[in-house]
Amino acid sequence: MILESHGDACRLGYLRLIACLLEDGSQRSFDFLASVLYDMLRNLEFYEPLTQKPTGLITRYVNARNYVTLAAEMGFIDRASQTIGEFGKIYLCLDSADKFRGFVEGRSIPSLNDIITLNDAEKFFFLWVLLNRDYPMIQHVLRWIIEKRSFTRQEAMNQIMEEFYPISLRKVLSTLNGRRREQIMREIEEAEGFRKRRLQMGDKISWIKSSQYAKYRHIAPPRLEWLVDCGILKRIGRGKYEIRENYLKSRTEILKLISLKPAKLDNHFFNEFVKLFSKSFSTANRYEILKTMIEVYERLRTLFGDEVNLSTLEYLTILVLMERGKFADLKMIHGSFNSLALKFPDKIYVIPGRKKNMNIAYINVEEIEV
DNA sequence: GATGTCGGCCGGGTATCCAG
DNA sequence: CTGGATACCCGGCCGACATC
């Protein structure tokens, strides 16, 4: 679960830049990343102003820093080593990373709009990351959204902070130890009294000025905004949200998806779930699948070395195909991989990985002719 | 001192309500 | 019904404080 969040950090798109900044594998302090990020962005608006400004734009060094923290929480940065994290690496294998890589390397200047909007594949990618990294908070929020369909920011804040926040904290408590655990235990105790204390507050003015409300603002609204970026919610007017039509239609499948723990959800996400949206893409043929898969393999190999997880390769192939307007489901991709492995048994093979249920894919790219 | 976390302040946009 | 006043609160900004 994402424990550190800040009201400033509402736009997921910025995380892509942070991944690019860490691509070479070197260690970078949070502070350094924040200042580079801030410097890169400071004059952007000048070139191509936005027609309407969303919340969460980076305008100061301090909020750039809040995004760096979010990147760590989202697994884009590995906190311990201050180098690129797993999800950051995976992101870098998408086609879209090229645009931001160009920006980071000073070859091109994107518009501010490019920086904050996500393409369809990226929307799925970030939703997948959220389901993994913000478990179980985001699952609670999603379930509630599906029931409510439309709601105000205000009621969502109360619901999230007074119901889901303490429940979720309790759930992650067992994964923590030492001082962190103590801290969270105190936090849970406090959170369980949130509603009571809010209702005790006489007038709304002092409520909004209260420290409790400030805390609400830092924890609840960013999650709603992340879901806006992922294309699940849309904002209607000030402080109001509504679920997008296509997500409402797939209600049962989504309820199934959010009932799964992170360890179980990946397969369901890239199998049953993304399939619901396949209509907006044309079907990929075997040649396209294999060509894309090998490209993705090469990218993964650069970042992960010899240990390319077969599942990651397959998931990413789905996403990159989407970026190219194509769709293939997991079965098709798996089948394509296997048929190629049969044809070139010495150049493509799978070996068991170190973790349970993990397989390492190996492809001798130079000698494969698709 | 550096780094990370918390939370208060307040400008200004927006919804709402009321008078005409 | 409509235009204007006003209460409300969103969201940006930044400083204080804690911890390493």
C-alpha cells in the first residue's frame, strides 16, 4: 500500500520522466531527481500552454520532490539503492518511453500535454501498477466507485479516510516491523476515530482548517486523480467524479479483478481483464506478435540482464501491441512463443527461475528469423 | 546539515441562493 | 427566470518539524 502520498502528486504521467532519468542504472538521490525534473519542466508551459490546467502540475521544486516520493512508492525507484525500480524498468519497455527518453536526453521537447496524458496501453500499465502497489486501498476505492457511479470529492474523502484507510492499514500491518509497525499502529488507532472527531467539529470552516482535513487531502484525492489518469473516472465539474461508461459495463469482471491479491492478479489482469477492451484494437497476427515480442525481449534484456521473466515478457507484449493499435490475448501470445520455441529449440527456451512459478525466457535474438 | 514528513494558510473559482 | 452576492472549499504553496 502506498503510505507516503501528497496532495500535490496527482498526475501519474510525470513518473515516466523519472523512469527515464534512471534508465542508465546509476544511483540518483531523491533531491537530485527532483531538481532535474523541476528544471526540465519549468519552461514547458511557455511553449505550448494548456487549455485547461489539471491539478497536480509541477510548478515548484517542492512538488517535484513529492513526485519523486510517489515514484518510489510506485516501484519506479528502488528506495534502498536509489536506482531504477522494477516497475520503472517495465515502463521503459513501452514504445511511449521513447518520447520521454528524447526529452531527458535533450533531443526533443514534448508538450506539457504529452507529459500528463497517458495512452491506452499506459492507462492499463498504471492501473496494473496501482493494483499491485496500492493494495488494498485502491481495491476498496474501486469497489466503492463501482457501487456509487458518481460522487463528490468530499464524500469520497470521508469514505476513504474513515472506512478504507484504517481497514487497509490493518491489512498491511503484518508486513511491517520495527518502528514502522509502531507508527502504523498509532495511525490506525487515530484513523479509527476520524469520523467521530470530524463530526465533533462545530463548523465547516474550522473543519477545513483542521489538521485532520489536511491529512485527508493528502491521502484520498490523489487516488481519485490517479484513476482519472487511468481512464476509470472522469471529472465532472468542480469536486465531482463519475465512473466512465466502459468500466460500468464491465462491472462483474472488475469486481472479480479487485478481489484478487497482488500475487494472484497479474494473470487475471492481462488475460480476462484487458480482453474486455480488445474491441478498440485490431487483432494482431502471429507475425506481428512475434516481431513485437522479440523487440520487447531485447528491451527487457538490456534492463534486466539475462533474467527476463517470461510472464513479464508476455504482459509487456500485450501492452506494446496495444500501443501499435493491435490486440492479442495471453493465449495467443503464449502459443506464438511456444511455436517459435519448437522451431528453434536451441535458440529459444525457458528455464525455471529462482522464485516459485517464475520462468526465465531466453531468446537468441540475432539468430532468429520470424 | 540533509532528507523526508506533516500540516496550515489563503487566493480565487464555483455553487448556491436570493432578490427582483 | 436571471444576475449578482456570498458562502464554501478546492488546491497550490510553503514553512515547521522530525529524523537520519
